[in-house]
Amino acid sequence: MFERIIKSFSGVRILVVGDIMLDRFIWGGVSRISPEAPVPVVVVEKETFLLGGAANVVNNIHSLGGKASLCGVIGDDEMGQKVVQRLSEMGIERSGVSIEPGRQTTVKTRIIAHHQQLVRIDRETTQHPKVSTLRSLSDYLKQNIKRFDGVILSDYGKGLLTRSLVRDVIRKAGEAGKFVMVDPKIKNFFFYRGATVVTPNTGEASSASRISIMDEASLNRAGRNLLKRLRCDALVITRGEDGMAIFEPHQKPFLVPTEAKEVYDVTGAGDTVIGTMALALGAGANIRRAAELANHAAGIVVGKVGTATVDQKELTSVMKERFRLK
């Protein structure tokens, strides 16, 4: 069953709408402490750039063999050009990406020495895009949403997902019979009422429900509270080392245990979860099977350093090992 679903990923088309970022990694070694301050001196060996935020969700879908398109905004700067270049190299459709003059592309720079992240430096834009940019995005959605099996809203709190744009996406997707999955931020949490699936982490679920999640009983109360208030088909609370909890109307909570063997870096794990779940739903899986696949995919990427992805071969291998599929 899982193998058939994974093979079907190649026929699934997902539109990702959200905050586009670039992840910059500076790799080096440390052999001494600075005489100027008690900090390590990093001798740079290489520098790499990877797609981040909503663009990393697209990257995950692409890696798993699905077809993804990106809708969002970047600046007319050097880092924005790197985003465009990377998307072009991957063959990702980017007609929904608007380049806004004067806007700074969000960049997260991580300095890593000996596989250990020492510091992160952020350059970001959090203001909403210009009215003309939002109008252009809305026009793109109106003209293209029917081409996709589903939509992912990837909220990193960088200003793109205004209340009006979110409501516009959910309405247009509903009219076209497409599912909407949301990776929310607490600031905009209840913008997403009526989405198909919402995937907060434990901290976001605690804040939104105002219920401190300490044990299974409080987890159940918070999940039921949010499921009712969001009016979604399913609420999936991602719980890190504790796995996931799935809440659906008129059903008991379904707990999915964690699958990570060793955790080196959680960067981008949420992007892997929502990308894998969307592909599985688009391939015909129910929410529980989709969550199990996503849980195993996340278990793979947290064992890698940096903004990592998983491919079909890796996921199939892990699922065969887990369920002894032949």
C-alpha cells in the first residue's frame, strides 16, 4: 500500500503559496579562539545556498518526485536572483513568483563548523507585499489553481500570507475542489479556518488553544479545541521526538510515534512533513497513512545536517524496513 502511494507521487501536482527564503550555509573548521573575544575563529572552507521556507517545501516535493509550483514574493536583489537561479536549475515552475522592487529577500545564514551550527544570522523582510504584488498573486491563483491537486500554505511569518490572501486561497481551492494544507504561524493561526489540514507544532498548538500541552490528556483537549475552532477536516500536531497526533471530527485521536533514529539537525523537518503529506493525499491516501509516511520522511531528514530532503528511494526503503513490505 505505502509503496503504491509513493510511486504515485510523480503524478501529483502541488501549488505551494508562502514565504520564500534562501538558506545560506558557511562551512568551516575551528582550531583556535579569537584573541578579541571568547569566540571560535571559523576558517571558511565552502559556502552553499539552498531554497528555504516555502521554497524548501517545493524542494521536498520535487525530491520526492512530485510536481510542485511556487507562488510568493522575493526582492530584486542578489539573493532573490539566487532563488530564481536555483528554481530554474531544478525545472520548477515559477510564474507565480513575483519580484518586488525594493524588497529584501529573506536569507538565513548558518555558520557550521565540524557539523555543529555555531550561529545563525537572519536578514528578513516581514512587512506585507505591495497591493500590486498581492493583486498579481491573486490573479495567478484564479487562473491556475484548477491545474493542481492541492495547495500548501507555508507561513514563516514574513508577511506574504495576509488574511485576505489566505481567505482568497481557501475560497478558490474550495470552489475548485482542491485540498488546502497549512503549516501555520501563531500570529495568523485563525486566518486558516476552513482549510483541509492544519499542522501546528506543540508550541503553536499550546499557544493557539491556550492549553499547556504537558501530557496526553492536555494534548487531547488542545487538539479537540483547535479542530473545532479551525473547522478543518484534520488537525495534525507535530510533536518532535514524540511523533504526531491526528485529530479528526467524530474520531479518537490517532498517535503516530516518532521514527528518527539519530537527530543531527531539525532544519526544514516541518517542510518535509507537509510536503510528503500533501503528495500522499494527492495520491489518494487518507490522512493517517499520509501522516505515517510524512513521519518516516521527517525521521530521515533530521538525521542529515543542513536543509535536507528525502527522495522516493530512501522513503520506500525505510517503509519496507518498517513494515517488511515485499
